[in-house]
Amino acid sequence: MIPLHHILFFSSTLFCIGLFGALSRRHVVGILISVEIMLNAANVNLVAFSRWTGLIPVNAQVFAIFIITLAAAAAAVALAIVLTIYRNRKTIYTNEIDLLKW
């Protein structure tokens, strides 16, 4: 069995990669992918702690599936917004989107 600190190191590394990607990207689709990576890191933590504490592993798996479903719904809504912005502005770079500026 893999020790807990190895899994936590992997999860924190995955979260940091996602955070760096979300903060450094200019492309909206890249930001969405980075957010998905951060949510997957949270899922790894959920399952790892569930396994380590000896609780029923099904509980953490249900929460992980809920987070995956929530992330898929958020990605669908975000991609719909990105497509709408692309139709209007012909760009998906965050520094060129100034819809709130008049």
C-alpha cells in the first residue's frame, strides 16, 4: 500500500501545476483545463483520506463522482460562454476580452 504522504505530495504537486496553469495562461481553454486538474487533485485527496482513515471507501468515491459531475457541468457551461464570446469578439485570449469595459 502506498503511504499517505506520497499521495498527498502527488496531489499537492498536481494542484500546484493546475494553479500555475490557471494563473499563467492567456488562453481560456487552457485555464479551464487547469481548473479541471485542480479539481482532480482534490479528488485524489478525498479518496486517499477515505482510504487512510478506514472509513467506508464508497463515501469518498461518491463525493469524487459528484465533483467530477460538477466539473463536467461547469466545463460545459464555460465552453458555451467561450463559444459565445468567440462568436462576438473572434478571440478567446483573456487579455483581449473586455466585455465589461464600455
